[in-house]
Amino acid sequence: LNIHHPNIYYYFKSKKDIAFAVYGNIYQELRQKLTKCIPMRDVYFTGTYLRLHYKIFYWNKKLFTMYYDFTKENIVQEYVRPYAIQNYHLYLEAFDLEISDKELDTYFSIASAVEFRFVEALIKNTNAISFEEAVDLIIKTPLLYMGVQKEKIEDVLVQSFINANKVDFDVLEKIVDEFIPC
């Protein structure tokens, strides 16, 4: 940027604050666009949202590399945590579960560790499973810890896959194209 460090640190206290601001803007814009693509707020919303989210990041290698870097620095997890807990409440309502936010936070941390391994494997081209299988694991992990029955988890995986594939490809491609300058 050709800006001296003191000028940047006047507005941002750390490198993490800068990354948080960058990722936060991208995440909010992407979340807003994807939420418009998924009109239903049901038990399948979180799975559908995650499938579309990863698909968009994965299509744009620069964006995916940035996502990996921010995941490695724990910026993604820290920023997304409140949204994830909010979305997990859809599971609690749908499956009639009583789980505290503290427990949900733990499940989010576990799911984030699974996500990091998946993103790292894709970045380093060392993945032994397909993209869809990896996304299934990320969706499935918190549900397993919540104690959701395996048949119901499979239903979430299948229906979220169907819902994600109902979204017009051209709409997703346009969203990806908008993020390319990143």
C-alpha cells in the first residue's frame, strides 16, 4: 500500500484487527448475498449456507487462500462464532435439543478444527476426500456432538445438498466474480 506502519496502526491496533476488518467486510457481504439465495430459515439452512459459502470461496483461489490464511490465524473462527451459534439454534429448535451456548461454542470449536484441516488439505492439494465429502464432515461434526440421530443428520446432508444445487449457478458465478478483485 506504500503506507508507513504507524499510519496503519493509528487505525488498527494489530495485524489481526486489519485482517478482522477485511474478512468481516467480505463475510458480511457474502452472508447477505447467500441469505437471499436461501429464503428458508429451517433446519437445512445452516448446511445449505455452508455448502454455498465453501463453494464460492473454493471457486476463487485468491479468496480461498485468504480464507485459509485467516483460518490459520483464527480470525475466521472468531468472527463467525456468533453467527454459527445463532445458526446452531435452528438445529436445537428442529431437533428439540437443550444445549447451552457454552456447549455450542465447544462444538463450534471442534467443527472449526475439522474445517481447518479440510481447508488446509485443499490448499496444499493433499486431500484424500472430495470437496463435497469434506463439506459433509464440517456440517456433520457439530450435529454429532449435539447428539442428533444419524438418520436425521443424513437428512440434513442430503437436503442441504439438494437446496444448494437449486440455487441458480449463474447467481453463484456472479457472486464469485464480484469477489475476484479481493
